[in-house]
Amino acid sequence: MIDTNILIYHFANQIPVSAQEMLDTILKQHFNISVITKIEFLGWREFNEKQLKKAKEFLDFATVINLTKPIVDRTIKIKQIHKIKFPDAVIAATSLSKKFTLVTRNAEDFKGLKIKIYNPFD
């Protein structure tokens, strides 16, 4: 599952050279994002109209995982136990519920959670 920050780095061509091939493989295939990531990414204020159109077209290749009762319940539990921002809790709960590896640069945001993380910047 791809976190918002990775999509932004990808669009800004800021993914490290050492990780570009791996990330391109992930993104060229069908990839998964949380509905929170869709909201955050398309709500990014740095996009101009042309970039926003391109971003929307890009997300057409993604499977957007919406909030379901199990994801909501898991998000609540995560928020009760961990000091974590709401969007990150939803992303974590989605990733854990679907047993996805989370692709993110912000591994620290998910500290203490039993979530598999791939950080292309490491």
C-alpha cells in the first residue's frame, strides 16, 4: 500500500535513484491506497490544474480501499493505544487489515505498530 508522501515524491521526481526501479514496478502494476491517501494526495495544494488532472488519471490505476467497519474498528483501537495522527491511523489500520506492506518515507509515524514497512529512502 502506498502512503501519500511516496505519491508526492514520485510526482516531484524525488524518489532516490536506488529505489526508482522497485517503486516503478509497484506503481506500474495495480497498486493500493487508502481513501485517506486519495484525499490527502488530491488535496495537495501544490498541484496546478494540469498536475491535478494528471494526478487524478494516475490514481485511476490504484485500488482505493474505502473505510469499512473492520478498518474503522481497527483505527479506533490504534488511536486508543498509540499516539498517532488520525490519517496515519486509518492508513495503518487499512494496511494491517489487508495485510499489505506500507510504502512510506515516514516509518516513524507508524512506530510501535506491527506493520511491515518499505521505505525507499533507506
